[in-house]
Amino acid sequence: MVPFIALAGSFLLFRMAGFLGGAYFDDWHTSIQWAVAVMLLLSASAHWGQRRADLVRMVPPAFPRREWIVTATGYLEIAGAVGILLPSVSLAASVCLALLFIAMFPANFYAAREKMAFGGKPVPKLRVRAALQLVFIAAVLLASPLFGG
């Protein structure tokens, strides 16, 4: 839920900056690009922080090298956060991020099915996790040059 709050909250802050005269954020597309970047950097930080063990547990046991997967997806989120802001690679970053979110869905499914706790709090139910995943996919696609810039 924290990544969603980061996405929505930063989008609103960037749009407000645009409305208050910040010319750079004077359109929704730039605001969604930066909001996606904020969300990705926040979620990537969990890959090495206190929540790392929770993320490793979320990876279904059928996947080998679960710690490596968590590390790799963290680096991919950082690369996506940077890429979504660079016009020359923004489209590729957007598509790759959408695919990354799809690839990470089995971990969300597993965590919901196993009723895991994340940071001591129960993870949201599968329907909520699936809806959030769809919101994140929509956000990265809307941040692509196909919908603005």
C-alpha cells in the first residue's frame, strides 16, 4: 500500500507545484513520470532495507535464488525510475516496467495466498494486490511518451 500512497501523493504534489506556477510540472504527463520514479525508488529501497527479508519470503519457493531475484528486481526498479524520466528510453522503460510488474505478480499472489505479514502487518488480500498491480501497470504505461511528452 505504501508504493500506492507514494505514487498518488507525489503525483498530487507535482500537479500542485504545476498549478502554483512550477512550469516544469505544468502538465499531468511530467507529473506522472516523476510520481512513478518516486514510487519505484521508494519500493526499490525495500530490496536492501529492513523489509528485504519480507520480500525474499514473498518469492515463491519454486523460484531458485530468491535473494538474487529480490536484488535484481530492486536494480530493475531503480533503472526504470531513471529510464522513465529520460525521453530517449522512456518508452522502453515503460514497457519493461509493465512487464516487470507482471513478472513480479506471482510473488504478490503467493504472499496473499499464504497470508504473509509485511513489516508485521498482514499483506492485502489478493484482489487488492491485483488491483494495485493494475494501477502500477497503468501508471507506467501512462508515463510513456505514447500518452504525453
